[in-house]
Amino acid sequence: MRLFGNFEEKGYRFRAFIPEAESEGIAFRVEILHADKPLHEFRVPMVYEPRFGPDVGDVRTLEAVTAAILGVLPAPEKFGQEVAKRIDATVAELS
């Protein structure tokens, strides 16, 4: 996987990766970290293989999922299994 982009908000760091090989699947892999500690990881399916970079529609989906997740994130010290479940449900609903 190759780093596509990252940003920090609400005390969290998000990193999104795109596949470099077919064996990695056609999906963004997104990591959520706090103080460089991994908290959760999820995948956002892509419609098109990112041969020359991700498709604009796939990027819009990633941005919509990320925005929705930011809406459910508590303060980093309150991150737990229930939050991880809400993130996964959000990803499933929007992708």
C-alpha cells in the first residue's frame, strides 16, 4: 500500500493508503491514530483500480466516509470498542 494522504483533526491522525498490487484489493486502507498509537483501521472500497491515482468518485466516497466518522469520534481518551463499532457501521453504510 502507498500513502495517499493524511491529516489531523480532533486529536486524531488519519492516514489513507491506496493499493499498489492487485493482491491488496481495490480499496483505500485508512488508519486512525492518536499520539502515533494505532486505534482502528478500516477499508473503503474503490470502484476503479487506481492505476494512475484514485478516481475522483472514489475520493469523494473516502471524503464522505471520513467526514461522517469525524462526527462520531469522541475525545481520543474516550476511544473504545463501541466507537470502533460505530466507525465500522458508518463505513458499511456509506461505502
